[in-house]
Amino acid sequence: MSSVSRLRAVLVWLTALIIFGLLFLEARQAQISLESAEITTGWWLFGLMIFLAVFNMRKKLSMIPLGNAATWLLLHAVGGLLALVVYWLHTRNLWPVGSYEQLLAVLFYATVLTGIIGYSIQRFYPKRLTQTGMEIIYERIPREISELRERAEELVLECTEKTDSETLGRHYVDSLAWFFRQPQFFRNHVVGSQRGAHWLRQQDTAVRRYLSDDEKAYLDELTALAEYKNGVDIHYALQGIMKRWLLLHVPLTMGLLAIAVWHLLIVHIYAL
Amino acid sequence: MAVALASAPQRWDSPFDPEMTEEQVNDLLGTPAFSAVERELFPVHTPLEGILKNDTRIVHFRPGDIVVREGDYGNSAYLVLDGSLRVFVGQEVPEQLLGRQSIRRRGFLDSLSQLWTNSDVPEVRDTSRYGLQTLRKDDRTDADSARVFIQDVPAVLDEFRTATLGDGAVFGELAALGRIPRTATIFAETEAVLLEIRWQGLREIRKYNEGFRRRIDRQYRENALMVHLQETPLFAGLDNSVLEQVASATLFETYGAFDWHVSYQRMRSSGEGGIDHEPPIARQGEYADGLLMVRAGFARVSVSFGKSDRTVAYLGAGQHYGFRVLYEAWKNGTEATLQSSLAALGYVDILRVPALVLEEHVFPKISGEPSAFIDLADRPILDDSLLEWGVDERFINGTQAMLIDLDRCVRCDDCVRACASTHGGNPRFIRHGKTFDHWMVANACMHCADPVCMIGCPTGAIHRTQVGGMVIINDDTCIGCGTCANSCPYNNIRLVDARSRDGSTILNPTTQLPIRKATKCDLCATNPGGPACVRACPHGALRRVGFQPESLMDEAP
């Protein structure tokens, strides 16, 4: 992290802490005076939620200088955490009683949770992708797998023709064809398990003892292809998750904002 | 055993102009420019007639046609055979007059309007604008040829100071041989016939014709070398008379292939290359006989390490090599032995200032110790690997390479979308490219220090901006010939079919072929706020960098 980025992060955190501190004092003062601070904290919370939602709009306005998206993301992440504590300050409990408030709480917590999960995977997954030693554009993965499958099948056919033995061919049909058909071990890759690589080693070991030296050379090539395909699978799983988590986070945000607006109207019409 | 036979490519397999006739060559040999040349000094395999036949072509210009333009790169020199030309002197000529794109930065609202004015169809062009360009077809040459011209020559002559170039005048040879930008704009005042000599022929003539060589060297010494020396910090404080002595003793040397990008592309596709294939300039352990200054191109400084060489640094134009070794030897009275090797990266022009001249004029005036290259003793090999890679891949040529930190990049393509939204719906780069460790140099124009893409552009549509030094393409004067895209060693220029708003391909009314345009990253020159790709990255993973060793060292893991 450069010194400018560090300074920017410190400033944003400091601002968030000051806002929270002021709101906390306001709420405490209100409590002492037997008054209500919910209106102040509520409006702050709503304002924060609007600000957080605007980040998505900024992405569509890249043609105008609205500041670096990296700064926006920092503000979004810190603002999200600030919204969480302001929410607790506003509701003064972790879980509300009324069903409408519970719906609001579910949406709020789900939005925060998906945000935290999304932020976390965006911090850790890129490093795991780098560790595969390859780089591939997500949209090209199906074509890549198809080409790998074709090469694997050509290799197996060639082995059968040249060595006059079907051992490797049968093994391919029984086991490896499944692996080359489509991305596999999705869940394992998502959680960081090495099951895919382990499965490939098992397959290699299991069939190697039955092969001649000529066939083993083909198996080596096939295993290299399979290992590459395993890397592609990792990219498919991790890039897929990184692209799709927003499909949860953004709709939840929209739902939350809609319910919050209704909550605001109800409060201002009936409670004041 | 069957043997495949193929003849090796010969020097003149591709003549500059296949239509050049023996008769034209004989006529040229009779002109004053060549009649005095001692033809017997040329070797049998490269006779002067052969050079004229294969490395030159006769070009006709109409009044107003721009022959060379200040700031452009070119690999030809010109000899005026007939007619009168004008050269702009001492005054800045408006960009638009020269057929360049004048960059108008959009305002905030104008930029925002792209949100609704961008077409759903990519690469939409307003064809009504094309009629306004100062571009005309050269109907006497091939169909792809077109020229930028000055529309109102008398008015220009009235408004700007110009000098006349008449029959027998030669120009453009320094830029062609030295890979430096043209220093002046020259246009035809009347109908003019010029002999265009490509750099290969020019190099041969310079090699075998003493008079021509002396003339070029003298021109360089008088015009460029003095300025170069004055701007070099090593010679700061020397008065002009001493500088003149330094200049007169300086030797000019060239290493590597002028068209390095061609061999580089071949080398990359065959997987060969590396430090062993680079032409050596100076070797570690040898006697240092002079200061080597890089005039153009790049060179690698390396030291022996294990069974290979380890890169210490690379040098670009304006940097020098060997000064510290020579200085210490002079100070201590010992023999100057080189502590490192120097090799050409592609192509490099070197100025060699002899040690004796330095000892006499420069060293006595030095106070303090000259700086040395980074000391490798304490550096792990891994720390240098990014620099080694950048040099091997020639990314050092880039001044604005798109460097992506893959440990931060979440592959969201926000950078691609931002680029598309500022370029009419089509991105100007691909988020894909060569990777090393956790770094990727994406396929985006790097705005090279040695922009080989600019060489050969028939209309000068691809050019470097006078302010900012960006390499941009004037869409109005691009004729879609693809010369730039073929020349770019990094495959960062793409040809697209121009489309109308309804999505249909725009056809050239004459040829009925699609109108094609070269496109590439322009660093969002027309939009406020700098490159949109950098601003759009939420994780700060994308940066535009010059491949300087110091900055790369900071980035090393």
C-alpha cells in the first residue's frame, strides 16, 4: 500500500469514527434527557445507505472525473461498517420485535453480510488465482475447456493407435472424460480445497501401473493437460464467484432501500 | 530422405518500388547528386545502381502536399529532383494545418452526455466529417496511398516564415538514420518530383560514400550533437569551445537492427531470444576506451552471474555508460576496466566520447563521485526478476504501459467497461497480456519511447502529441492501411470496421470495401480526469507506468 493510499485510509476511518462518536453522544444525550434520538440516527442511517448505493452508479459514470473507484470502494466499505453500528444505535437492539422491522433487519443484515463476504473474497481470491500460474478471461473458459477436451481425446486416440492398447482409452472413458467434460470441483475450489489436484494424482497413480513405457509417456501428457484444466477450473470457480456475488448484494440493497423508504414514510406520517 | 528447399531471403527481394526501371536509374545516375559519387567504391554485391533500383522510388507531390512533418517518425530521406519545396522555420505551425488531431478536452457535461449519446453499435463514425479532412488520394501511386496537404498554400506562405528547398536538396536523412523525430515540416510549393530513399539504401550510401557520410556526420555535429552535449549533465559547465572539441572527437556507432520490431516479433513467436542474442557494445573485463552515450534506442547493462548475465539496468536515450569507471581510473592512475557489459536491445545509436577527451576537458572539473548502478551484492535474484522480464519483453519501450497487479485484480472488467464508455462503446484495450509473477502487462498501447508504429504511416495519422507526448491516431486521416498495427511489436493496435448509426458497415464508395480504422488506447486524451481505466479500478490494481527500474524495484514482491 502506497503512502497516499495509507493516508487516504486513515482519513476515511477517522471521519467514520468522528461521525459515529458524534452520533453516539447525540443518542446518549437524548437518552439522558428522556428524548428520542431515533430520528437523527435514522436519517443518518438512511443517508449512509443512499451513499453506499451510489457507488454502483459511479461505475456507470466512468467518463466523468468522480474520483478514483478505489477511494469509492474504501468509502463504501468503511461506510458499510459505519451503517452497521449506526443501525444498532438506531434500533438499540440486535433483532427487532415487529415483523415489518424484522423484514427490514433481514434485508439489512443480508446486505451487510453479502458485502463483507464479497469484500473478503475480493481480497483473497485474486492471490489464489495468481497462484495457479495462469491467466484466462472468464468468458473464454468454455472454449478453453472444449479445446483441452479435444486435445485430450486426440491424445488418447493416438495412444490407442500407436501402442495398440486400450488401457489408457478405457481409463479415459471411465474417469477422465467426466473431468474434461466441464468445470469440476466447483465447491472445493471455492473453499480452497485441493481435492481437484488430489483426484488427478489418484487417477494417475491408479492407471500408471497398468501401462507400458510408451503409454506412460501419453499419460504424462494427459496428466499435464488435466492439471492445466484443474487450473482453468479454479479460475472458473473463483472468477465466477467474484462476478456473481454482486447479483446478491445489489438486489438486496435495492430491496432494503425500498423497504427503508416505506419505513421512513410510515414513521413520519404516523409516529410523529 | 526428402529435403525441403527454400531460398534464404535476399537483401533486395522486396524492392521499395517494383516499378522502378533501369532507365530511371540511369537518369538518376546522371543527376548532380549521384554523378559525382565514386561508384567503384561500392561493393559488387551492393552497387549504387542496385541501391537506386531497389531502395529508392520516385515520388510526385502536388502543390501543398506535406512531404515530412515535424515530430513524425520516418525511415526515408528525400532528394529533390525537380520542383520547389518549402520548410517552415522558427514558428509553431497549428496542428490542424498539418492534418493532426487537435485534442479538445471535453467539459464535465459533455463527458456526461456520452452516457446517452454513445451508440449501441460500436465504432460508429460520422462520415460527414471525412470530407473536411486535409487528405487527398495520390492517384499516381497505389490505392492505399493518401497525403495530408495544405489547402491554401499562398495564405500559408504569407502567414508563416518558410525557406525554399530546390533541386538537389536532401533532407530527412538524420531522422531516417537516427530514429529520431523529424525536426521540420516540409511541403511542396509547386509540382515536385522527389527521390525517396529508404533507410536501408541510405545506410549503404553512407557506408560507401565518404562525402555523403561526412555530410551527414557534419550536419549531426552542427545541429544535434552540440545541443545533446549541452543538455547532458556530465558536460554542464563546459564552455562552447570545449564542447565543440568534445563534439568533434565524438564517434557515432549503431548496434542492432533498425527494424528490431520485425525480428522481435519473429523471436517472440519462435520462443527464442534473450540476452545471448543481443549485439554486444562493450564487454565486462575489457578496456574502457570512452564514454558511451545512448542517442536513440535502448541498451542493457549486465554483469556475469553464474552461467549467464544478470541485468543491472537498462539505458535509454540521454543515458550514458562507463563514466564512473573512466573517472576512477583517471583519478587513481589505473587502467580502466569495464565492470559490466553493455548490449543493444533491438536497436541503439551510441555516441562514443574518447577517454582522452574526457580526461582533458571533463574530469578535472568534476566535484564529488559519479553515481554507480545499483549494487547487486545485497540484492536477491528474485528482486531483479521483474526488471529482467520487462527488458526481455521490451516493455521498457513503454512510457505508459498498463500494469495490472493480479494479486489485487478481481477480474471485474470495470476498466474495460470504463474504456468502452469513453470510446463510443468499444474498449481500446484487452485485459489480457503477458504475465510475470503477479504482474500483467495488458494489451494496451504503451505510448512507446521508440514508437515503431509511427514509421511508415502514409498519412501521418498516427502521431505523437506535442504536449504530453501521447501517441494518438487521427481518425479523420487514418486510411486503415494497417501499417501501424503490423509494426506494433506488442499487438496493441487494432483495425476495426467503421459503422454507421444503424450498425451497417460503411463502404468506400470507390472500392466498395469496408472503411477500416486503426484504434488504440489514447489515454482518454479527450476526457477530463486522465485514463478512465485507472480511475475505474476499485482495487487500485491497474496503473499506467513507464518501465523504469527504480519504480519496478519498488513493486518487487
